[in-house]
Amino acid sequence: MTMGAIYPRRKAKLQPMSGIYVHIPFCVQACTYCDFHFTTRLSDRNAMVKALIGELRAQMPNWSEHTFRTLYFGGGTPSLLTPSELAEIAKVAHEEGQWELNEWTVEANPEDLNPNTLAALKEAGINRLSIGVQSFQPEVLQWMNRIRGNCNAKQAVEWAAEAGFEHLSLDLIYGVPVGDHRRWEDDLETACNLPVDHLSCYILTAEPKTAYGHQLRIGTLSAPPDERVLDEYATLCDKTKKAGFEHYEVSSFAKPGGRSKHNSAYWDGTPYLGIGPGAHSFLDGCRWWNARSNARYMKSAEKGDFTTQRDSELLDANDRFNEALITGLRRVEGVDPKALLKHTGLDIQSQSKLAALLADGRCEWVNGRLRIPEAHWPLADAITLELIK
């Protein structure tokens, strides 16, 4: 059954297009490097599903002038919910809003995927899976505290392809402090030979409140040298290009037609609605976010008032300018200075440090747009900081 059989595409009557993100805040255990909001208290799962549905019903009337085209379940670990629970949440979103759905993504761990589960996910209407492989190397997975058990990640991906999902994406991490010198090349070779049309490849960062951050602080582990991380990045760019992937965003690689529509909308400044604890939303120059607390979130759901646990900010011209640079300079298309001037009233070409960035090759003009060359993308955040107001 196709996605359209359950969620028929309605003729778009309203603009602009928007997306919905649903945060599923559950994990079986904490990964060494992760600082996303989650809990290992799986007994709250049913109450959380009800709370997510409650927030959807409360929020959707505020989006009556928007047509949604992407739905994304992230986490945490969305695949810890059953396919029927995921479908129940999506059904409410569909019933309460105006839709022209063309992409429904669910993040999943390989160990949660088997032929029966995959068939049920496909039947529910999901057309894109983002599979959190991170690495194929046992030593690395053990350090990451990733549960894999008897699961073979390659087998899970092949099952997903056989189930007929329209798009499959893999998450991989490089710049890790364990494993031999061939670890990253082996991971890439394995990934590029699997039936996927998208890769999300992230440089490992040491967040302060993670086990990895603690290991670095007390000296039981050392971060890999920058030279090695940059070598791994160069290997990533080379191998993915040879395998037919386009490097379209700092961490994102896609075969033709495989770009993430939901994430691309974030980078375009498209309005989005975030549902769940810790989720962010953006609409009409205002950003708001839910508390990173399951208890507060579910208590608000019981009261039928989600505003008490929510914070917000109104973006001024400088904020909009900075955000456009932060998201735009991460993409191969870069930033359109004319559109930026029209949107914010601020001219990127008047930035005092731009000339130096252009002179040393850290920025370039391509078809009238400002962008960071691929070779310098690992330093994109630092380069962007020199341009923001």
C-alpha cells in the first residue's frame, strides 16, 4: 500500500508550505556522545503518545493557513514506538491540518527493524526511513554504547529496501577517538554499497554533559587530532562522490532525488511546527520551544495547556540575518544576497570581514550567491561567525 492510500494528497489550497516535526523522547540507553532530550523510562510511552496527540490538537488550529507537506518523527528513538502508535499520531496530524504530503520520515535504529515491523511501517504510510547506523565496527559501537545485539545493520538496511521504502538514509559518525585507521574507510565502503539514496555523516562533537565529554575532562580519552578528522572528511567527500552522491549540505549527501525534503525546508526558512518535549517551532518571525522535560510536558498535557512549559522569542532583523547565514552557508547553494537584503534589510556585502574570507578562499561567489567551498565546510560554523551580526 502506498502512502497515498492512507494519506491521500489533497489539492493545496493554502500557502505557504510547512512541515511537522514530532519528537519521540525515548531510548533504551544513553549513547556516549548524545545530548538530545530523551529518557530511558519506557513505561511513560503510552502517556507520551496521548500527550503528543493532545499538543497536535491544540496547535493545529494556529496553522490553518498553512499546507503541510513533510512529517518527520525524530528522537530519541521513534522506532521504539509501534507502527500503530506512529500511525495514530500521524492520523491526528492529518485530520487536523491541510496536507499535500510528499515525505514522511521516521528515524529508526537497526535493531528495531525486521521484515514484519518494516512491512507495518510501510503499510502505515511512511515512505522514508533514516536509520541510525553510526558505525558498522563492533569496537566503535561498544564505545558508543549502541545496542546492536544479534542485529546486523546491513541486513536491516537490505530488509528495508526489500520492503519497498521510497527513500532510505543512513546516519554515520566520524572523528571518533577509537578504532583503527581504516575504520572510517570501511564504514563508508559498506554504506555506499548498500541500497540507500541518502547519507547523513556527522563529525563527532564532545558535548559537556555527555559521557564522551566526561572522558575528555578526566583524561581517560583524547579527542582525535584535527588533521585526522579533516583527512576523514576528505575521504568522505571523495568516496561519496564516486558512489554518485551529491554533497548538498555540510553533513548531507544524496543521490538524485534523495535530498531530505523536511530538512531542506528548515534550511530554506520554511515555517515548521515542533511537537513533543524539547521540540522547536517557527512561524511569522517567532520561534518557540517546549521544555526539555517529559514530566512538565505530560503535566501540561493533563491540564490541556501547553503554554505554561513553553518559551519563545521574536526574531528581529539581525536575528533573521544571522539565521539565514547559519542555515544558508551550510548548503551547496549558499546564500542569495538580494533575497537576504529583501528579507532582513541587511546587506551581506557590507560585512567588513567578507573581503578577507573571499581573498583566502574560505568563501566564494557562485552564480551570484555566496557560499563556503566544500573543502572548508568542516569550519563552516567558525566562518559563519565572522559574518553574522
